[in-house]
Amino acid sequence: AAGVIQSPRHLIKEKRETATLKCYPIPRHDTVYWYQQGPGQDPQFLISFYEKMQSDKGSIPDRFSAQQFSDYHSELNMSSLELGDSALYFCASSLKPSGAYEQYFGPGTRLTVT
Amino acid sequence: ELKVEQNPLFLSMQEGKNYTIYCNYSTTSDRLYWYRQDPGKSLESLFVLLSNGAVKQEGRLMASLDTKARLSTLHITAAVHDLSATYFCAVDPSRDNYGQNFVFGPGTRLSVLP
């Protein structure tokens, strides 16, 4: 079965640079979530989209923005990168309403800011 | 604000032993999820618990949900080394039919020793 696809899988950037992470949800899933997981931490919700509209917002810095496109893929844009942005970034997708509201996680993008 | 706690945070156990991981949450929710994460990897869905009294079992793992007590348990039976990983519970705080971003517990890092 198709899973959530994220690209790139690894990314190294310098401070103050920008980065763009991409997420391709499971086919027919209409909702995308972005999470940030620091070393030894639990995943923290950043932002979500339902049917291409922002549906919820968590602890996403103002330096970050995201959108969901007509084909349902999503991009997380990160500017003025800081050392503290180094983390695993997960995208998850779900189908609403599906009853289980289960979120399926992608493999993650490991961002390292030097 | 929903808070999710797990106990214990670290667990070292011998192969063949049984143990239980506890997940408490602070506000009413009927949806709780258990995930497994290996180091540097994605989150793998283990169980979806959607109602009070729900019990699910898969292999050596069994999860239950008591929504009145706001408590979920993940019971490990006759542990084997392959179960070594970090286990997260996640709660969906929404009360409608559309689901929201998950709030994760801090995770329980399990090491099963031979």
C-alpha cells in the first residue's frame, strides 16, 4: 500500500538559510499534518491542512510557512534557519471523516542546521 | 490545554518478563493512539482506541482505554529484544467528527535485555 512520501530525507543547511520540505500524502487522503521532533523529544504539532485550507496551527515559528496544493501535496518553508531548528520533521496524512481519524506518518526529513 | 503523560519514561526489562506502560491525559477524549518509534525512524501505528473499554491485542502487546479515568495502558507480555523501541501514546483532543492534531506523550524508551 502507498505510504506518505517526504523529500528530501536529509537536509543540511547553514544558519540564516532557507529550506523547503515536501510531503506527498497517501492517495485520497485530504488532511496533512506537520510535526517537529527534536532529539529525545516527542513530536510537536506545527500546522495542518484540510482540503487545501489551513485547519489548525500549533507551535510553528513565524519564520515557517506551509501550504497544501491542489494535488494535496504540502510544502513546509523554513526561513532564517537557526541551530535550534535541527530536528526530524514528520508529515502525516489522514482521511476526514474516516471514523478512526488515524494519522499515517511519513519517514521524516532530518534537517541539520550548522 | 491537553497534557499527556507517560509512565515510566525509561524501562529496562529482561526478556520473558511482563510490564505495563501507562498513559494519562488531562481532558476528555475518546481517541487514543499508540505508536512505536525506532531510533531515527518514523512513527509506526500500533493501536487505535476509539471508545471507553476498548481493548486491542497484537502479538505480545495489548492496549486498553478507560476514558472515564483518562488512562490508557500498553501491556507487554513475555518481552523479546525486538520490542526495544520508544513507545508514544497520542491523544486526539477534538470532540467533533473531523479530528485534530495529536498531542503526544513524552514517550517511554523500552530496552529489553537478554
